[in-house]
Amino acid sequence: MLNSLRPLATRSLVSAASRRSLASSAVVGGKGKVSTGIVGLPVDPQARQNLIELYNQTLKDVEGLKLEIRRDIIAITKYRLGVVEKLNDPEEIEKEIKCGQIEELVQQARDELGLVRWLISNAQDKHVAKKDKERKSLLT
């Protein structure tokens, strides 16, 4: 059964990769990318600048986070920010970060910033309360 599905899965992966490749290099008359090839994700002509702003805001906001995940968020965000600041070409940024088209990176950065803000306002309080309860139980 699995062997019969393998060619189908391979075709799906290849066609998805081909669509991304075509979309990331879709140029009309030297005007740049005209489509991401992903429904609902428009081309962002300011994607590089948007990424820089989002990554800087994430680094600023994550300072208020006291969970262990903070270290990982900072490492990933600093790495990606360094790549975006170093490279000007969106295709080079995409190749270096290896997480999709630059517009997808912008969406990921928005989602990560939203998660940091949610963690600060919700999960952190529960985590700290749980740790306090554990400490108190050890003392009694």
C-alpha cells in the first residue's frame, strides 16, 4: 500500500517545490515578483524592511518573557535578522534561511511576534504560578 502511494507523494512534493521556485522567480518586464504562487499570500515589495522591523520588535518584546523558550526565540530571531540585514536580495535571503519565500518569512515573523506577546500575557503567569506552588510544596 505504501509503495503505491510513494510516487503520488513524490509528485506532490516535486510539484509544490516547482511552484515555489516558479513563483519566487516570477518576473514580468523586470518589475519583480508578481505572485507568490500561494493563495492568499500576496507579494510584499517591502518584505525585507518588514522582516527587519518584525524581528527587532520580537527581540524587544521577548525581553519581558521569563520562560526557558526565550533563549531559543532570541537565537532564531537574531540569526534571521542577521541574514536579512546582511543580504539585500530576497532570493538570497530565502536560500539562506530555508523556510520558504520571503513573504512566508514575514508571515512567520508576525506569527512569532504574536506568540511572544501571547506567552507574555498568558502562559508565563501560569508557568510562574506553577513553579511557585512547586517551591512552596518543597518547603513544607
